[in-house]
Amino acid sequence: MYRGREGQWAFYLHRISGLGILVFLMLHVANISSAMWGPEVSNALMKFYHQPVFQVGLLLLIAGVLYHGFNGLRIILMDFTSWGVRYQRQLWYGVWVLFVVFYLPFLIKIGGGILGGGHGD
């Protein structure tokens, strides 16, 4: 299952997406904490976060959350069913199908805003 094939990639991507979500949560807590210094600081940070590079980061965050969630469901099926491990490869491809279906609207909306200069608004 873990010999450089689907299971290995699922393992790596699950860890990477989890770390990405953790980094976002730390930035989010820091951003929310900026309210202690008043609305000027908080609003300046919010304006700073609306730059295109952060919009790309938002797309990466959404991708990470979707993949991590769907792959987590795959892991649950593998752990708690008698057939999950046998079909882990098919389940992983199912994760990608669900990922693409759910990610495309975000990519179109936010990516189109970045490319169109509207920054996803």
C-alpha cells in the first residue's frame, strides 16, 4: 500500500495539507488578535490580506481543507470497514473526483477575480 503509489502520496498530501491548515490557523489567530490594537491596525491587516498573493494562498488553503477532509473520510473508511483497505486505491481516486468537483467553483470565483484584477471580490 505504501510503496510510492497512491497510498504513499495520500499520506504525504494529508500531512502537508494538515500543516498548511495549521499555518493558516496561526495566522488567523494573529489576525484576530490584532483587534486588541484597535480598528486601524485590524483594518490595515485585512487590507494587506486582500493582495493577490494572499488570494492565491486562499486558494491553496481551500484546496488543503478539501483534500484533507475528503482524504480523512477515506482514512475512516479504511479503518472502520472490512473492505476499505482492499479498495484504498479506488477510494483515493474518489477523493480526487470529489476534490475537483468541490474545488472548481472556488477556483473559478477566486482565480477569476485574481486574473481579472478583482482579487476574488
